[in-house]
Amino acid sequence: MKAIVLHQRGKAGVALREMPSPECPPGWARVRMRAASVNRVDLYMRDSGAGITHDLPLIMGVDGAGELISAPGRPDLAPGDKVILYPYEFCGTCRACLAGDQPLCRTARILGEHRHGSFAEEVVLPARSLIRLAPEADMDQAAVLGVAYLTAWRMVFGKAPVGPGSVVLVQGAGGGVAYAAVQLARMAGARVIATTSGTDKGAHFRALGIETIDYRTQNLPEAIAALTDGEGADLVVDNVGEATWGASLRSLARGGHLVTCGATTGAHPSADLQRLFVRQLSVHGATMGSMEEFRRLIRAWETGGFEPLIDRAFALADVPDAFDHLETPARMGKILIRIA
């Protein structure tokens, strides 16, 4: 089968290769992949991979959707069913799994990080890690839900769920997870304020009725205070890291929550502990979500709650170009990889 394989670090280490069709152990399922998406972690794996247990060569790609080839032990699934991949292998027996919080599984393995991933014509994974889609499901849209939208779901509806009347600030709102958070927070009835840069992105969000702040030309905490009568945001979504952390904390209302899922600009910002305890702020981390959160996300999408924004689609062979496009400032939303 054809697959995008990381065989050494750096851009030159990513290539389309022929790989053996993966073995399918008992209790696992085999999926013919139709589409997947590019995520920021793909670049991290390409360039570093530090702290993630894995071996090279490694098939890249974390999420995606396809058609079932076989799934012994899943009588609810039939060959040809459209399915979406839950990007984890999880044990199902540890304390976290029994509590329904599969991302905290002690032996969790993420596709494209700890094991072979989704940029391939076929994928095998535990049958419990598949969710069936409706026969009419749009496979391109489904393929971008597994990482960005699932993570955004946990950020918006997790430990500090938002709803009507909540004020949500989303940093760098043009990115995949951030754009998803904008859509989901709006779906929940929250007031959303987006930070972005450039006239085109600002115009895009304003056309949707979303208030915007240009982080290059405006002081963010001052702008948020002006927009909220000095109150601040109830929730700040930040996957940028060091460059925005201080402004994110200073933009929170008293008792507010900052939720993060990334550190693109660095992982060691000032903790600003005095502000944390005086204003009784909370900081939460998020990486994808549970199976139940995934099911709720899919139901919301299938019933028209939101429509994923796909910036551009690439063929499997052009994944290296898709990686370059991920770093294009004008990009907005998700990058799709069409496999078959």
C-alpha cells in the first residue's frame, strides 16, 4: 500500500513509499482510508518528535475517515460502512478508561505519533476505536474532525463549559483548532471574540458576526476590557503558547478559565502566579477528547450544528506541500489530505 512515511527528521525525511499492508490482530479492524487532515503535531513529529515514544520509519497522520474493510467482533459494523477513526489506541481497562476518559489511558497510543498513522491507503486499529458515520456523511468534512474539532470540543465544553452569555476569547482564530473553537463556542450561544491578523482574516470573521482584535496592532487586554466593560473573558482558548500567554491571562475575567492545547511559540511562559490566585483563575490542558465527547461532536456535525472549514485539499503524494501550506499565514481552517 502507499503511505507517507517519516524515515528521518526534517523535510527531506518525508516521502510517499510502498509499505506492507498492516497485520490485523484479533479484535482489530481494517479501514480503507479516504481522507485525513494535517495537524500541527505532524510538523513536530517531522522536525523533532522529542518526548514521544516512537520508532522510525513511521507512517504519519493522526486522524481521518474511510470505509470499513473488516471488523470482527463489531456486529454493528459491516464492510463498506463509512467510519471515522478515534485517534487513540486505548486499553479499556485502566482507571481512566473505565471512567470514560480515554485520552488519559495509561497505555494510550496516538496514531502518527506512537504508532503508524492515517496517511496511508489502509489503517488497522482496535475495533472499539471506530465510530460509524451516516451513509450520506461527507468524508472530507469527517476527516478533519478527529484532532482539531475533538480537541476544541473538550476546550469549549470540558472543565469549564460555555453557554449563552459566556464570553469566549480565541487566540489566533484562523488556525485549525482555534477556528473549530470559534464555531463550537458560537454553536453553544457564547459571545466569541477572535484575535487574528491581516485584513482578509478580520473581514472573514466580521462577516460572520464575530468581533475581532488584530493582535499585531492592538493591545489585547485593553481591547478585551473595552469590549466587555472591564469584565474580561470567561474563557480564553490559547494554543499559541509563550507569545500570547501573558496577554491571555490578563484578558480573563475574575474566576475565568484559560484552556490550552498547544505551545507553538514556546512551552515556558511566566506562570504569573499572583494573578492566578488573586483573581482565582484556572488553567486547563486539553488533548483531543473522550469517545463520548467524540460521539457528541459527530452528532452535532451530522445534525448541522457546524460545518468544518477546509482551507485546501492535497493528494496523498503532496503531503510535503501540505506541510508547507500549514505554515502559510493566510491559511484558515483545516488542510485536507485526499487518499482515495
